[in-house]
Amino acid sequence: MSERKGMLLVVSGPSGSGKTTMCRRLADEGEAHYSVSCTTRAARPGETHGRDYHFLSREDFLKKREAGEFLESAEVHGNLYGTLISEVTGFLEEGKDVVMDLDVQGATQVRACRDAIIRLSAVDLFVMPPSEEELLARLSGRGTDSAEVIALRMKNALGEISHWPEYDYRLLSGSQEEDYSRFKSLVVAERMRVSRLAEA
């Protein structure tokens, strides 16, 4: 008999691709631990410390980053975001899967991590919108953003999409249910990978 090491599943994709919904659903079904990021931005109404984010002061965040405690980190619109290594490795060592919703910059940092368990456990997936027209429709769908904001988000999304060849897997998005079914199939297949199995 053998026991499996945990898998670190890194999921990226442009805004509107549905990646966060898939990651949250996988965690809500008890299939994986959803990695909670740290941020220096203020909590929004309804957000809970420890569930949505670990809310840190800028000083605390920078101290942790200097101490090498982050697996990945970035500054976005003046706020710092990052994932603590300790938020991930403990679960992996227990044989539990971890799912992370990261942008392409964060995924690149995870690939560069030298921690042995991270390197052994990591697999990444890029969620690709089916077309530019569908992506624009999804970005416009909220109906709350100005044309300028939508144009900027579209430009950023197309920039992210250019990075898909760097990933292990690409999921060409269809319906939400189709996407989740294929996402779950990937998780099941990766759990059977021989390199994840350790002799008990």
C-alpha cells in the first residue's frame, strides 16, 4: 500500500475566466484546501479575516517577505498580496491537496520556489476563455464598469493569456459545469500520478 503526497494545484486565467469559482467549489466540496492569501488592503464589507484573506499591516507583510515566508507575493494597485509558505506546506505534508488561484506572476514565482515539497507537489492550469468576444462579454457582464475600465481589463487579460504555454495544462472554457467537470477530471488524474505516491 502507498500513501499519496498532497498536490499543489495552481490555477490562473484572466478576469472573467471562472477560475476563482472553480477553486472555491473544489474546496467547498472538501476536495482541497483553498489557500488564503495575505493582503495589506482593508477588508471589504462581508469579508472575513482568515476566510477571504489574512489582513496584515504593510509593516507586518514586509517583515514576513524579508524573512522569506512568502511562496509568492506582488504589489497590485498599491496593495501587497502574497501566500505564506506555511499556509501550503503543512497541508501537503499531511497528504492534503491545496488549490491556489494566482495570476501569471504568482504562478511563475511558485515554479521558481526551491522548497522540495512545493517542487514535487506543484501542477498548474491556465483557464482560457473560448474567444476574445466571449471574454469581452464576460468582462462587460457585471454592468458596473465604465468602457475605460473594461478596455483596461481586456488589455490586461490578453496580456495574461499570452502566458498559457508556460503551464502544464490548458482548459478551454465552455459552460461553468463543463469547466468544473474537466477541472475535477484533472485533479483525479493527478492524484494517480506515480510520482505523488510514497511507499507507506
